[in-house]
Amino acid sequence: QVQLQESGPGLVKPSQTLSLTCTVSGGSITTYYTYWSWIRQPPGKGLEWMRAIAYSGSTYYSPSLKSRTSISRDTSKNQFTLHLTSVTPEDTAVYYCARGIPRNRATSETTRYEYAYWGQGTQVTVSS
């Protein structure tokens, strides 16, 4: 059974960079044809896909967040990491990592059904 666990700061100040790491167990992030995503859900809003990294190391982005996000991985630790720069209070959300990638990546809209496995989520609050 694949399990994912998010880790990172729960509170970030405006203008700082948020870094979140997802640790995967029960499967490898380099397994053929697997994709690993970061998704967030702001309070009272729907799921928003942010970035993904493929088994090959190729990366994918949501156009609306491209300029502020990046994704990387450490295959030796079976982890992948999201970086979100210049955060504002509008970035306050529950952040999830998941296995899968949206079929339509022209938009950040996504649903739970596009992912096979999810982390439990981590609350991130942006506040001074």
C-alpha cells in the first residue's frame, strides 16, 4: 500500500518561500508511469492542482502558479518537494501530495478521482 506524508511549516510569513516535502512509502517515486502531484485546498474553495513530477523526473505545472512554484525530488529518500515563493495570505490552504496527475493541465482545477493515493494533508497558514 502506497502511503504519502506531507511535512513542512504550518505558519509562514508573507513574502517568504514555502517548502513542503512529501515522503512516499510502499512504492517508489521512480516506478514507471507514476506521477506525483501537489494539490491544495484553500478554505471554502475547491481543490487546486499546483505541480507534478514524473517517474522520469519530468515536471509539470499549473499555468496559474508557474511563476511561483517549482518541484524537485530526492530519489534516495523517496521524497519530492514543492517550493512556493512570495507567499501571501491567499496561499493559506491545506496542502496535499498525491500520486497522479490531472489529464487537463491547462487549468488548475482537479478532483480527487484523478489521484490513486493521497497524503493526509498539512495546514499552512500565511500570516505575519
